[in-house]
Amino acid sequence: MLSVALNHYLALDPDSSKRLLRLNNKVIAITLLPFSCTLQCHILDEAMTISRKITLTPDVTITGTPLALLGVSLNKSQRHRFFADGVTMTGDSLVAEQFIQLLDQLDIDWEEKLSHFIGDIPAHHIGKWFGACRQWVKQSVDSMQQNIRDYVQEEKNWLPTREALQDFYQDVDALVFDVDRLVAKVERITSC
């Protein structure tokens, strides 16, 4: 059932078949912690089969909590942080990269698909509305992150500001430079 739904979803993007071909006959295992539940994704002939039975040796195994895996899939710009915090990959890194690209590069024209059911004009208006909602959510998240950063750095002084860190690093660099100069002078004086 899940395999059928996922294959229908992948088929909505005509370019996904090319990415599936790169993964032909590859096996990706996804282990969900703390449940120790493993799903096996076997890609064969431009289709993906998902099973709970591990019948093949995986080319790559991705392990993490459902929340961490969801975070990896949703927040592409912070993916390095999630892979450092609770999501691990073992096996062929090229297969893992191609699998992630398969999911990342899905480009589905939802407005076009919706227009077949409700017509072009209503689909266009719904598409514009969803675009505006997406933009509002992004701006709200950015604003909230900035507000939290300001509160933690400026109000509570729990963390230094970026400028304070830069000043500190410049002071450390200047001190290292001065110590090096002093060591060179002492060596020059003692060698005479």
C-alpha cells in the first residue's frame, strides 16, 4: 500500500524516473529509533518497493528518530546539523546522496494537477494562495528565529553576539601575534 502511494507520488514528477534509474537495483534501509523498526526500500525498474521484511543486503542504511529524519527531509539548509545530531548513515554514500536527491528534487506542479479537477482559474488562485501562505510561514519562522536570537544574546546575555565574537577572535589573533613577536625578540636576545 505504501509502495503504491509512494510510486504514484514519484510519478507526479516526470523527471523522477531518471533519478530512479540511477538507483536501479539499490536497497536503502531506514531504521527508526527507538522502535528498531527497519523499512527496506528496493528500487527496481523505476519503481520503489517498501517492505518491513529485510530480504536484501542494503547498500546504505539511514538510522534516526522519526523526528530527526523528518527534520532532515524538511530543512535542507540545516541538513549538516541533523546528520550531526542523531541521524547516521552507513554504507555507500553515493547511493545515499542519490536517494536524498531523488526526494529533494521532486518538482510537482500541483497547480497543473489540480486544474484537471477544478479548472485553470480556481487552480491558479489556490496556487497563489498556497504560495502566499508558504511565504508568510517562512517570514514568520525567520522573524521568530531572529527574535529568539536577540532575546538570548541581547536581553539575557546567555550567548555573545556575532560582533562580540569577532572582536574576541581579533583580540586573540592580536595577542598570538604579540606573543610570537615577544618570543622572537627573546630568542634573538638570548642567542647573542
